[in-house]
Amino acid sequence: MIGFVELEYRIFDCMSLKEKRSVLKRTMTRVKQKYNVATAEIGHQDVWQLTKISLVTVASSRQAAERELNHALNFLDSFPEWERMNTTFEWL
């Protein structure tokens, strides 16, 4: 089972693309190290305070994939630099 989640975040106190990249690099690297997910920025690449990222995981069952993605989402939501606005799950 492949689990895919698309997330949109608003980044607070970000005044440049350089600051945005710093926040994204730090958070995405940490979530990849801690959980069995792949990450990528897929939208809003030229906007300072918005980002759209995706997380993907592969597991033997939907429940295992969903559990891993939810743990990763909770971890990402724990960062005070941003707030999640939209979430879309897909299963293959």
C-alpha cells in the first residue's frame, strides 16, 4: 500500500525565500530521519509564507501506512514556525 498526503502550510515570521528554505530544510530533514517517509516541496515555491509539501510512504497495509503518515503529520505540526491549512490523503 502506498500512502500519499499533500499538505499546505503557512509559515510565520518568514520575510524571504531564504528563510523559508531554511525552515523547510530543517523540518523535512528531521521528519525523513525520524519516520519512514519521503518528502518534497510541490507547490508555492516562489511564495515566502506558503508551502505545499507531500509525504509518501510504502507499507504492507493501509493501516500501517496511515499510522506512519499520521505520526509524521503530528511531528510536523509540533513545529511552532508554521500552521497546517489543508491536508489531502490518497491511497494506491
